[in-house]
Amino acid sequence: MTANPPGGGPTTTVPPVERAAARIGRRIAARRGVLAATALATLVELLPGALTPLPTLAGALMPLPTLAGVWLLLGAPTAVWYGPASRIVSPRDARVLLAVGLSVLSSIVVALAVNSVLPLVGVDGPLTRPALAVASALTVTVVAAVVDPPDKDPAAPAWWLRARAQGLPPGLAAVTVLGTLALTLSVAGPIRLNNELGSSVSVAALVTIAALLALLMIRHRRYSSSVVGVGLFFASAGLLLLSSLRGWYITGHDIQREYEVFELTSDRSRWDMSAFGDPYNACLSINLLPTAWTRLTDIPGPYVFKAVLPLLFALAPVLVHRSVRNVAPPFVALLSAVLFMVFPTFFTDMMFLARQEVAFVLLGCAMVVLTDRGRALRSRRITFVVLAVGVVLAHYSTAYVFLAALALALGADFCWRLLSRTRRGRPVATGQPAFVTWWIVVAAAAAALVWTGPLTHTGGHLKSTLVTTVQEVTGGRQPMAWSSDVSYSLFGGERSNPEERLRDFQTVTLRDTAAERAAGVYVPWSATSADAVEAVPEPRLPLTSLGHEAEDRGVDVSAVGDFLRQAAARLWQVFLLLGIVTALWGRRKEFHPTRDQVTLTAGMVGVIGMLTVLPQLSVEYGVLRAFQQGLFVFAPFIAAGVLWVCRWVGRRWAEALACSVVLLLFFDLTGVLPRFFGGNPPQLHLDNAGTYYDIYYPHAEERAALAWLTARTPPDELGDIQSENLTNRFNLSKAGTVVPITARNDIHPLLVRDDATVLLGTTTARNGEATMFYRGDLVTYTYPTALLEETKNKIYSSEGAEIYR
């Protein structure tokens, strides 16, 4: 580079250092507003006591440290990552979504760096507010200085001037108003249920969410992709909060153990695998990420898990919409996102799987990168690998399924190319080079091996699962029962009923404990005790007046409801098969899939097939959760299948019929329609009853009994306390470091030890029922409290808990 001095003369060469400094200066100047706000937020974090009382409108609604923390963890990183994102994906909304995903990943990496570096200089508890604030601000500054901002026309007016001149995008006001109403009702509904005030507000929230989805589908031609994305976020956030906000503490299955892992890191201000060598502790999405949020935002830990992470996961349907919109018409993209939301696992289980919520957000970003063909292939592939590494750091199961699907997709692509050489004609999209290549699979697999191997030593569970699976396939081991999830599959394995599982558990347990039982370790087990333990059928809501009228006319309301739920599960699979057939070979194509969509769909279907037909895999890795993950890939094929069926009424009414079908599924699966008749199993987001409520909802009486018992039990005797080990509700130590969550600590009468203290929770104390998890299934059974009355002394009793010693 040369420059002419003033007044002419010989040219001079600008040194490389000065050129680099000039580039950095231009980048910093372009982001001076972001960096100034970051500096102010860092000051607020470092001096929270002095700045919190400042009287501001924002401060009246939310404390300044909270605003500062949200800016440092999400706002500023998204702003600086938007520049690199604009060179990886094309549409503006895709850039924002990718920037958010990169912000989440960078927050994890920053916390990991702080946790790893500061102990080297003698800081024992590195995850503190000042350290995380300075590290986050430094990261924002470095990224702002290193990467170029998005390309901008120098003559273009500022964005706020353009927005003022152009006005609001069509539909944004209506979508925002309806979405805000849905969110408000979705927060008020669970609060009312937590206060035992009924479900009318929650039902109203579901109706409002359905109205919002209907509005999006009816007006999709007039609304931009960004407006549709805003509406999908409101709808999915409301749907998730209806369940995640249930209970005044941590409510759900995996999330209770996840929270224990978070507390282990948060209490020590340091993440350490040696403190708890479990795969849960290797998921940085549930220890480092929420610790950073609690430190910098002052949001209590329970509400980071109950609100912040679900709101982050609410971006998943938006990411599905954006990734499909890159390669398909608007209605197919919208229908794909709605189908992703309507799938029951989304609103019944995902908000209780915080580590998978974060992993799914990164996976959705990866799919946006994969389907956007408007940018250079190499940069997209590199970004895809970076996001895949983030999935590995966030959740092991999601990473394993993802890697298996990529490997199978690579094999499918090889067969595709081989077939192309031996036949005339060209398959779909042969002109496009395949995105998934060998080095992507190798790099992602290497990251998983290194992380689960030498870095965390948590790969043993995967190894044992694979060994058991091979033994079952080769005949070296008797296959056990499949998970109940396979009952929803068109091609699933056998499913045993609860009575069979209970008998199998008792047979295996009696065999394995025979020696200790003879030595008097366990309380006596007799035929009377065995007769008192029976499987309990799933609870049902009472019939309404309409339900009784239907019963009087000979209609079995409960049986019809069960049939509809099974049929709905199979509809997804039927539509998937129809969509694949019609998209590849049909004359009337709803969309033209790319080569990568076809091969990745083949890989994902192959993984789900293995999880379905192999008993051990069906137990260890949930089929329904895998199908939810697969929807990131094959949702457009399901949408195409729905539209293909609806086309038979004519093209004019096809979209209206598809909208009606999806909304009918929504009302049925979320429990709105069944409430008119009753007889259906209660759902946690609508009822203070049902299986999930009985086993996952923490009651005040249980917490009081636990506190009473813990205060009177020496630390070295905590291991002698037995409680229902299905969840971490009764865990007497952080992350099971003292009391392991094993069958030995369960309260099943066959496992009650003679010298142990037994804690019975609310469901057992009130209803005489308990639940265990066996071979991938929940089994509820009648509990023989008379056995404890005969062999132990009752030392504590309330309306919701009992303790025997």
C-alpha cells in the first residue's frame, strides 16, 4: 500500500503494523456505541452497590446489574458477532439468529477460559462477578477489533432513520400485541396453578397461542420472514413457560439433577470434573453457562433454569423456520416450524432438559448455516464445525445422535454419487456440491472423543451402552424390554406393560439381593408384601357432562383419546414418508429438497430406526427426543407430506386445510380439546394431578421434611437415607457426591434396608403410591406402608411427608 505525501513527491509505503492498526481503528469506530455500552455495563458489574440505586425507568423495572449482565452475555456479543455472521449467512434474520447462537457459545467458552486460567495464578474460585464481567467485556472488545463489521453503504441513512421513514413492517404490531398477550397469560397460568387456583388462564394462553399461529399461517404471504420469526418466538416461549414455571422450585425430570450439577459449580465458583465425574457435569450448558448468568444478572438460579434457558430455547422453532425458508417456499417453512412446536416432546419434556435446550439452539444455528447457499462454502463448513463443537460441549446425547446422523449422511451421499454414475439422468440437486464432507465428520467426532475422553473421562457410559447393544444383537445377552417410546413408532419393538415390568424388576432384584437378604440386610419380604405391590394404571381426569353423554351413547371416551394420541404420533411418521416420496419422485412437489437435506434426512431416519429397534439404545437415548432433534432436518418433508394430502381438496383450499389439521393437532395434544370431555391423563401445564405432577413437582411438605431430617442426620449417615430416587427432589447432597442416585437408595419395599431411614414423599404419604424408573419406563405401584409400620418407627409425619427409622 502506498500514499502520496502532500505537495507531491515520491510515494511512501505504509508499514503493515500501521495498516493493521488502521483497520482495528476503523472496526472500533464502527462499533463505538456497542463498546461504550459494554464499558458502562462492566462498570455496573464491578460497582453494583454504588450504581444499583440510580433512579432510571429501566431500573424501576429491572435492576441495573441485570440489564448490564444481559448486555454482556447476550446483547453486546450478538452485536459484534453480527459482522462475521453476515459473511456466513445471507438474510438479516438469519444473521441475527446465528449471532445469538455464537453469543451463547462464546459465553460458555469465556466462562471455561476464566475457570481454566485464573486457577493457574492462584485464584481458587474464578467464576466471580468481576472476573466474568471483565472477561466478557474483553472478549467483546477483541472480537470487535479483529472481525470486520457488516458491509454498509456509506450513503445509507442510519437504521433508525430508515425505520422512521418506512414504518413498521406489515403485521409486526398485530403479532407483537397478540404475542405479548400470549406470554402474559403463559406466565399467569402456571402461577395460578401453583396457588391451586385452576387452569382457566392456562387454557386461555393455549387458545391465544393457537390464534397467533393461525394468524401467521393465514397472513404468511404478507408478512416478512422476520415478522413470522417474531411470532414463532412468542408462541414457542408461551408454550414452554406454561410448563417450565410450574412449581416454586425446580420442577421436572432431568432438570432437578441438572440444577444440582449447577449448584456444585456455583457454590464453589469453579467447575471441576473431579468433584463429580458424571456425564451431566461435562455439559457446560448446565454449569458454566447458568453460573455466568446468575453471577452477572443477579437472576436466581432456579429462574435461570425455569425462564432464561426456556426463552433461549424458544428460538428453536424460529431457527427451523429460517433454515427451511432458505430452501423452501414460505408456507412450507412456517408449517415446518409449527410442526416442530406441536410435537408433544417440545412442550412436555424439553423445558426439563436444559442441557438439550442449549444444544438444540446451536444445532438449529448449524442447520441455518448448512441450508444457506448464498455464502462461501468453506466459511459455512468451518462455522458448522464450530457449532458442532458447541453441541458437544452442551450435551453428550445430542452430540452422539448428531454425529451418527452426519456419518450416515456421508455414507448416503457416497451411495448417491455412486448411483449417479450408473444411471442416466441426474438426481435431485446434483449440481450442488455436498455440504457434509469427510473432514466435518472427523473434526466433530474428534472433538467429542477428546471432550468425553481425556478432558472429562465421561465416555464410559457410551461405551457400556454400545457393548450391551452389540451383545443383545449377537445373542451374547438376553434382550431386555424396549422403552415405552417405541410404542408410538410404526416399526417399533415390543413394549411390555407396567405389570410385566414390575414383575421383571422384582424377579431381578430378588435374584441379585439373595445373599444380602439371607444375611438380614433388607427388611423381611413375604408373599403378603408381594401381593400389596401392584402396578397402578395411569391417572385420568373425571368425565365432564359431555364425556358422560358420550359414554351414555356407547363411546369409550378414554379409549378414543388414547387412540387419537397414538394416531397423532403415527401421523408424523406417515407424513414424513409421504413427504420424502413426493419430494423426490412425485409430480406435484411442495418443495425441492437439496442434496444435503436428502442425505441428512436419510442419516437421521437411520439413527431413529436404530434407537427404535435396539432395546438398549431405546432405553438410553429417548426415541421421542431423537425425533424432536430429527425435526431440525426432516420437518420440511413432513410439511410437504401434509400439503400433499391437503392438495387433494384443491390448491385453493390446501393451505387452509393444512392450517386446520395442524391447529387441531395442537388443541388435541396440548390438552385443550380433551378437557371438553375428560377421561384423559392430566397434563402438568393444565393440572395439579397426573404422573408428572406426582413424581416431579416439589411440594413444600417434602422440602420441610427434608430440611428437618438433614438437620438431624450426621453427614456420614446421609448414605443410609432412602427416598424415591426417580428425581433429585430428595437428594441430600450436591449432585449426589455423598448420596449416589442408585437403586440402592430407592424406597421400593424390596430395597428397604433394615438399618436405613426411609423418607416418603407427598404422593406416597397421601395416596399410597410410588413410582420407579425401570428400563426406560415409569412404573407406578401401590406402596405397602404397612411393611414400614411393622419393621420401623415413624419419627416424622405431616400431610405430605413421612419418615421412618
